[in-house]
Amino acid sequence: DIVLTQSPGTLSLSPGERATLSCRASQSVSSTSLVWYQQKAGQAPRLLIYGIFSRATGTPDRFSGSGSGTDFTLTINNVEPEDFAVYYCQQCSDSQWTFGQGTKVEIK
Amino acid sequence: ELQLVQSGPEVKKPGESLRISCKGSGYSFTSYWITWVRQMPGKGLEWMGRIGRSDSYTTYSPSFQGHVSMSTDKSSSTAYLQWSSLRASDTAMYYCARHVEDAYYGMDVWGQGTTVTVSS
């Protein structure tokens, strides 16, 4: 199975700063099968980015995804108060899907 | 309204059986797959498996294979997750989410979650 390792575990930021979240895969993720989700406390996850780069409906353009192969990044420009949450990457590259362990973005 | 509505919280004893549900509305249920995701208290998301246009189109994570079973009832647009013998370690929040067969598009609609508590 493909193991996804997210870093850092926690990111402490002030509103207006840029957040850079990393997701590294144990083997190459084929095609564009890398997705990002946002989960706020007490809520179900929400689809943020699919196909590495594409923003889901309702995702603000301050969120962007990039990467290929084994290294992927979620960037949040000008972090807003509502962006403080946990972010998970997920691969759908082979028959066994997996999630990363999550990165918590917290207010500094 | 496009949504997945899950059944309510459950409190069970070890060894008991359980079936939780996930009912889709506002879309063509048969055109989408359903994935189940576990989230243990204070922990991250774990992919349990997915079920497609028929119960034969089912893939389980090795971590859950043999311990849970997934099924659907197309006539009621409902997906089910079932245990025959619960363990204390099954205590968690369980989410269902829909996606098309091409995983590229991700899981775009999620249920609100079902809390399962297993305790003697």
C-alpha cells in the first residue's frame, strides 16, 4: 500500500500568512490521483482539491495544489480565520486508497 | 437537496452486531460509489473500503477485511456498513462519502457521520 506522510504535524500561523503543507508518498502516485480534504472540529471532511491541482466547487482561490510523483503540496495564501483546521491528503492511485495522518493549521 | 444522511449514534457491547446506514438523496445513487471512512477519537481519517454499482464491486482495506461488510440497497438509495461482532476498538466516528468511479475527482459529498461506541 502507498503510505502518505504529511508534514509538519502542526503549523502555527497568523491570519494573512502563507501556509505550505507537504504530503509525501512512499511510491509514485499515478496520474493525478491525489486529493486534499479540510476538516474542521466537529465536522465531516470537505473536499478541497482533486486531481492534484483542481479546486473543488466552493474552494477559494487562495488554496492551491501542486506536485507530482511522490511529493505534493497544498498552499494557502493569506490564511483566513476560517482556514484553521486539519488538512488531509489522500491517494486514489491503486486499489487500496490511503490518507495521510493530517496537518493541523492553528492560530499562532 | 444533494446529501448523504447517516443513521444515528449507536452504543453497543462487545460481541454484538451492528448495521449503520447512509442514505443518498438529490442525485442518481446508482451513478456513484460509496466509500466508508473511520475516525477514531482524536485521530485521523482511515479509508475502510468502497462499494460500487453492485455489491460485487467492493474493495476493502486489509485493515478491515473480514471484520466489516459493505452493501447497498439501490431501491432505497442506501449504503450499509455492518459488523457481526463488535470490539471495543471499533469505537469511532464513521463517515460515508460518495465519488464517481474515476477516483481523480475525490469524494465530494460526505455524510454527517455516525458515532459508534462499543463498551461493556
